Amino acid sequence: MTPSALAETPATDIDATWWRQAIVYQVYPRSFADSNGDGLGDIRGIVEKVDYLADLGVDAVWLSPFYPSELADGGYDVADYRDVDPRLGTLDDFDDMVAALHARGIKVIVDIVPNHSSDKHDLFQAALAAPKGSPERDRYIFRDGKGENGELPPADWTSVFGGPAWEPVGDGQWYFHYFATEQPDFNWKNQDVRAEFLTTLRFWSDRGVDGFRIDVAHGLSKDLPEVLPTQLELDKLDRTTGLHPLWDRDEVQEIYAEWRHLFDQYSPPRIAVAEAWVASAERRARYARPEGLGQAFNFDLLVADFDAEQFRTIVSDNLAESRATGSSSTWVLSNHDVVRHATRYGLPPLNGRDVKQGSAWILAGAPADQLDRERGLRRARAATLFLLGLPGSSYLYQGEELGLHEVGDIADEDRQDPAFFRGADPDRDGLGRDGCRVPLPWTAEGESFGFGADGAHIPQPDWFASYAVDVEEADHGSTLNLYRRALRLRRQLQTEEVLEWTETGRDDVLRFTRPNGWQVVTNFGTEPFPLGADAGAVVLGALEDGAVPAETTVWLKA
């Protein structure tokens, strides 16, 4: 099937609003399923698991980067935005995957990484080969170094992964990389860069992709003064005005208006969701406007304790934000950048601490002997059922449906995250993000628990056997079967994008009702919560002597 034909093949009946209350399942391709036994997950592996995704009940799959990459940052260092990494497959394999998912009514969302490329990208290689002041170099951010011969960096800025954020190229100039050295930042004032990405978005849209997740969406527009501030001065600059030299500048919305014009040329329009770590809900709302990307992740639950007051405030604030923008909320508890929520909830509470500005890493590092695995999973199941009852879309991360915990015990030689090697991740005890990226266990037996024929690129712990798909499928009470029941029931119960809170008389219990009488009750506390005679029928979960057990969610229907 040709790409143009794929673009015209509807994933389901055309519905321009499918994304508003969708369940989106994030696949980290290199750790999902390995079809050829080389230790890396691949596109064919996803094709082989399409029935699993359909049985789970998801509406869309979001693929983390699958592009050619040197893997300096887990594939987020992209060497070619319009191809598939040959270790993961081919464009034909990608087309087959889209067709297989669409045949089961599952949409496809792909990751776009526009803030930076790989240093192996053709455009950056051309910039290195070109002289100072050339059009080629203008596509990235180059500056003359300080000192007699430019031997000193333009500023003392620090990369998010540790070490300096400016790298010399040998002729007195330096390039800027906010992330890894191998990830030079684009200059989005350059029209060639803008045209390059419009071509990329059209390329994948023409292949049938239904939408895009925009990495570091708040970082594209930059305006660096002639005299650069120090790192200390940079850290003190206000991020709420739209005038910060690096982050969340107002003019970034001009870029997304161009993208929206392109997206709306398709039927149904291609959707987009922004990864935008910004200073306020008001700033985030700019990315969710219909004239721009249309939706923006809210990560508030990622940095919240398992706490009723925090959850209620977050939900109320985000629903108000959605009403103001005309968008819908995006609920998420885990992803490829954060400690899995089953582990977070089994560790000492965060006590309202914030993540670092611009960082997606969670402050959840703690010694292994402080982890209560059973309690963490119980709370994770309760939080997930709470989230799935909310109006808006929900993003699930591969493996959370199995109740997987973070893998903390990975040998140094098996780790891959640049944050680990460069010592820039104190918020996770310096362990980096590899613990949530360990390949999935599909079977209790086998060298890599069914992930592939010959090992996995990050070794799996022995305890993965108890969480394998084949084990959980056979257990009615497993987390996998809970997710399957919840997603199937949610599809039946889903209604208007509103809810009404019901006072419970307890600070540690939340209860809300959707317009069709669907109720969600979550007991965040340690004592049972009696429901009373007029509670309605339990449609998911279980009561004990007419009460919602501690750290549990139930769904009711009048």
C-alpha cells in the first residue's frame, strides 16, 4: 500500500474529536517486543503484539522515537526524521504497523523531536563542514567562543545531562546543546528549519499517522542576547512572561500555528499534544489552543503524592484550564522519563516537592529498603481507576498495565541514560531513567521473558517473571485484567467532559459523578469508607462489608 493510500485509509469512522477522551498507550519501541532476537524491540515486534493492544482496549498508540539514532539519549537524538532506524525495521514495516493498528481501530501517534537533532544529522554535519557565518551554521545555534582564539565557551551554561552546554567545533566557534553533547539545538528563527519540519510532519501524515507528540515543545524559540547571561543569572530569569531567552517564548506559538494549518489539511485533522514544562497553567494553555497544537500534557499527577487534597486540586484546576482553551485534559501517571507510579506510591511521600523547571524527572529516589511494593501497587491501581474515570484523555505507559515497578538494580555497564553517566540526575539518586525502560516480560519462562529470542538490551530482573503477560492473563485479579475490565467499561460509560464532586465528610476520600450517573470513589486513607444504602451498583472494584477498602477505588452506577 502506498503512503498516499495509507493517508486516506481511515483508522475508524472519521471523527475529528476522537482524541478528546482517548486512551493512548505509549510504546517505547526498543523495549516493547523484539521480533528478530537481537535484543532490541522493533517495529515488527509491535505488529506481532497488535492483538494484545486491541485486547487491552486502547484507542491509540504513541510511539517514542524509532528514527535512525546513535542512542545518545534513547532515540531522542534523531539522525533522520523521515526514516526508521534499520535496527528497528524499515518504512515498509512502519506502513504495515499502521495498517495493522488501523485495522483494529487503533490510531497512531508518533514522537517528533524538534528542539534538537543528532549531531549525525545531515544538516548538522553540513554545518560543521561549513565556515563561520554560513547559511548551514545558521540552522543551529553557534557562537564565537571567548578568549584570544575562542578557546573558552560563550557562557558557563550547564547541560541538563551534566557538563557544559556549549561544545567547541575547532574553529573558535561553539554550538549550544541544552541536552546531550550529541543533541545540538536548532535555530528556529531559520526558515530552512521551519520548512524541514513541515516536510517531516507531512511525510508522516501522508503515511497515515494520526497525530504527533511534540518533545520539548516549549523550547523551540530562543532569543539569545549578544552578551549571554551567566548560568546563575539565567536561573533567576522569570519564566512567566514569555520573554525568557530559552523557554516558553510567546513566538513559539507562531510555529505551531503553521503546523496547525498543515494538520487541518487532513481529514480528520492530525492531532498534536505538547510536552511543555512551563511555569503555570495559563502558560500551558497557550499550547492547547485550537489554533496551535490543540492539547498539552498536564504532568501535575506525576509530581503529586497519593493524596486526596492534591488530586482534587489538580483535577479541578486542569478541568478549568481545559474549559478555558476548548481542549481536553491529558491525564498521565507514568511515562518513559519518570519513576513508575507503582514504585513512587510505595516510597516515602514527595510532600509537595516540585520537579526541576524544564525537567520531566521525578523526585522519587529512595533506598530500596524504603519501598513497600505491595502498598505501591495497591495505590497505583487505585490512582489508575481514579484517573480513568475522569473526563479527558488518559496516557498509559507500557508495562503499567502489568503493575511493573521501577527496576533500580541495573549494573553500571548495562545502563544507557546519559543522565546516569554524566551525573546530572540527583533527583533519582543518580540512577537515570533506565529503570522504567527495561524491556517488558511477555512470558514467565525464557531468557528475556518472551521479549525476544536472545536477551534484552537492558537486562530484566528475576522478579519480572511474576508480572509476565501470560501469568497475569491467567489471573482474574491481576493488574492486567483490571486494566482490561476498566478500559472496556470506560468505553461504555464515557459521557460528557464534566464531573461533579460529592462531599464525603472525609478529607482522605474523593467521590465524583459523571453526567450519566457513573460514580468514582477513591479512598486515599487507611480506614474503610462506608458507602451507605444509596450508593448504587458496584461495576468495578469490590467493597468490604459495604465499605470502600483503604487505598482503593470503586466505580458505581446509579
